[in-house]
Amino acid sequence: MKNLQDAKKKYEEVEIPMELNNIVKNSIKEAKRKQKRRKPVKQWGIGLAAAAALFITSVNVSPALAQSLSSVPMLGSIVQVVTVQEIKIAEDNFNADISTPNVTGLENKELEQMLNDKYIAENEALYDNFQKKMEEMKAAGGGNYAVNADYEVLTDTDSLLVIQNRNLEIMASGSESATYDNIDKEHELYITLPSLFKDDSYVQVISAYIKEEMKKQMANEEVVYFLEEDGDGFASILPDQQFYITADNKLIISFDEYEVAPGYMGMVTFEIPTEVIRDILISDYYIK
């Protein structure tokens, strides 16, 4: 309870521009909602055969990893992202390489804990699913299966931090997906797509632009997109579509592999021109 009170006090003491009031309220609400949904993280169970080459390394037990972390650049003045755990499995035709990030240095410990718990829970679920599929495939006579999970800091400025978490699953074919965490380092807020806009009209505005951009690209380049008029194709972004903000304050909308295009195109992204959305933005604080 004391931690929650301290976090609330820090929110109240931070001087925030008036134009960010709605963003602040939405971000606090989102953080608290996710905090309530968070479940205790259990110890990962490792039930592999002795022949498996399984390596779990962490900052606490691996001097080599700890040494490599010393070269990770500081994000802003205090915020840092490091690899807190790595899991590597190599057994016959089954492979897993899972890296879990950890954010440190935020004064808003509630936000920091929310992010780190999310990263652990996501990779725990990924590992559990890998283990389950591997055992099922072994029981059925074998096969090939691999998963890879890693992360990358896409944006690192005085005010913004964007972490991309990328997953690749390979069986008969590959499937790549990504999620993004956009963080206001200056005010220590979690930025959601809806929090950037005055109302939900952004869904239609951005979707209309992307549809036209898809058509232009297909007319001028050797690319293919799944369009709504061609059948079961792209109709609209989701209200919480994956996105990130670049270092030069541009909005990028991201789609997973196969979501709007054939697999050979991989994940696809669209930069949304600021003039297209300027009138519906809450402010130009994040998107310029």
C-alpha cells in the first residue's frame, strides 16, 4: 500500500503541461487496470530430457552476461533496459532462444513493475507453449519446431522510450509478430494509441490512409496486400493496434506477418503522415 501511495504522490507532484491532462489520466487508468490484472509469476518449470542442451542465464549468475550488460547505453539519464534472463534450448530438431528484457531506473515503480511482470509473463507463456508443442510432436513421431523471442530499443530520446518485443515461430513455415511499449520517460507514463487522440475517429482516419497507401504501393511496387474489397482482407486497424513513436516523433502502425499481407513480406509497417491526423491529435507533444 505504501508503494501505491508513494506512486500516487509522485504523480501529483510532477508538473505536466495542460495539454497532456487527458493522456495522463488515460495512462494512469491503463497502468492501474493492468496492475490489478497482474498475477503472481510462478517459477518456470523445466521438464526437458537430460539430453536437451538447456541454458538459463541471468544477471545474477552469469558473469559473461553481466559484463555484456555493462556496454548497454543508458536511456535518458536514469532509465535502462537489460536482459534479465535468457533461455536457450537445442534438442534434435527443436530449438528455443528466449530473451527477457527488464526495465530499471523509473521512479514510477508501479509502471516499472507492470512492464517487467508483463515481459516475464509473456515469455513464460511462450516457453510453456514451446514445451507443450515439442512434447506433442515427439509423441507424434517428431518434426521441426523453433521459437525465438528477443527485444530491441527502437526509440531512445530524452522524453521517449520504445521497446519492441519480437517473436518468431517456425514450424512448417515461419510467423513473426511484435508488440511495442511506448513510454514517456519525462513524465513516466505508458502511452496507448487511444491516449494520443481526442476521440475514436482515429481508427477510421488511419485505416483510410493505410488502405490508400496499400493500393499505391501495389500499383508501383512488387508487393501484395490483402484488401477488404478482394475478400477477407484489411478493413480497419484495431483500436489498440500495435504502434510505436519514432525518435523524430512520427507515428508508425505495425502489422504482424500474415495480418495484412502474404508471409514473404514479413511484418509490415506504415508511417502515418502527421498532417493526416493533426486535427484529431490531443496535442503535438508526442506526434509532430
